[in-house]
Amino acid sequence: MKKLMIIGMFLFVILVSCGSSKEEAEENMAEVFCNKIFTCEETAAYRPFLGGTEDGCIESMTTQQQGEDGEECENYSATKADQCISCYEGLSCAEFASMMNEESDPCPVCDEVCPD
């Protein structure tokens, strides 16, 4: 269950992360996330929940976002969204696994993409 909650959190970040366009940001975030899941041995346990392959993961995440009816972000920050994506790109496998296991929050800027 915890794994699904982590995946849900990432889907929310993808939903509100918009650089030049929402679709591009969703794709970029899905690519970064899925690349980490499928290249880092520390996160291998999550692979079955995410399409089984990196391409399947990206397709699953972007397809889910197209079907989301989440709340609109009224205080969206494109700058923070870009910083969030950059932060996830820069994580080592150990840092990413720690985040996935809820042991750390290495990219707190992601919480600022769509503040309350």
C-alpha cells in the first residue's frame, strides 16, 4: 500500500509540474521517474507496479494523468516545477530509493510547485 501512495504522490507532482506546457512537463517528469525506477537496483521492487518496463512505466504514468480530474492549481509556479524536475534528475539511486521508501525528502521544492 505504501508503494501505491508514493506512486500517487509522484503522479500529483507530474500533474502540477508544467514547464513550457503541461503535457511536456508530465512527459519529462514521467521519464525522469521511470528512468530512476528501471535503472536503479535499489528501486527494482517498484517495477511490477509501474508497467514492467521503462516505456510501459512512462506510458502508464502519462495515460493516468490524462484521465485525472484533480483540482486545478491556483498558485502554480513554473519555476518551482522546473526546479523539481531538475532535483529529481540529480538524485543518485540511493537518494531516490530513500525518497521512495519515505526515509527522506530530497526535493522539498516539489512541495512548492502548487502551494495551498
